[in-house]
Amino acid sequence: MVQGDRDSVWRAQIPPKMWNLIWRIYRSCLPTQDRLNTRHVSCPLHCELCEHYVESDWHILFYCHTSADCWKVAGLAATPKSRLACFNSVGATLLDVCVDEPESIASRMLIIIWGIWKNRNDFIWNQK
């Protein structure tokens, strides 16, 4: 991966408040239940939204039924789905989307990811 490829992520047209989340995903430091447990933080491993699977960044952003529904409603279900088996991190998946897809699609995808994470946090912390 060359520097020019990495720069394509930062050219996406998204509001400034979303960049911290994208940076955390890109650096593999999103505080999911699974990642917190590996850091010895005592918390349940299961996804709070579906209560069936371990909450990893892959699960919460793509595989959980709530996020899968978001991708379908947005008409972008095929965009991440075609890449999920090809990459070993969510950050690499996002990078590929930002490099290969038009800027409008990449930006929409990043905004949806932010919305999924925000809704997850509202559910966990505010019971909304």
C-alpha cells in the first residue's frame, strides 16, 4: 500500500466530527467489547444490540442485523459485502472502498459507519 492510497481515505467528504472514528477504525483501536477484553477491561463480550455474537469491529459495523439493515436501506449492501472476505481489518476494507469507489460512495459509506457506531453507543450508554 502506497502513501497515495492512504491519502484517499482522508479526501472523503464527511463532517469533521466523524474523522476521529474513522482514524480509530483505520488504526484498529475502535473500543469494541472484544478489543476492550483483550485490554483486560471487564465487560460482556456479546453484542449488546443482537446479544448473539462477540462484538468485534467486523460484527458491529457489518454483520450485526442492525448494521446489515442500514447497509440494505442505504442501497450499499454490496459495497462492503464484496470486500469482507478479502481483507484482514476493517481499516483495510475502508481503504479499499476509498481507493476503488467514487468519492460519493466512499463518503456515504463512512457516514453510515459513523451512524452505526453512534447508534450503538446511544443504545449502550443511553438505552436509546
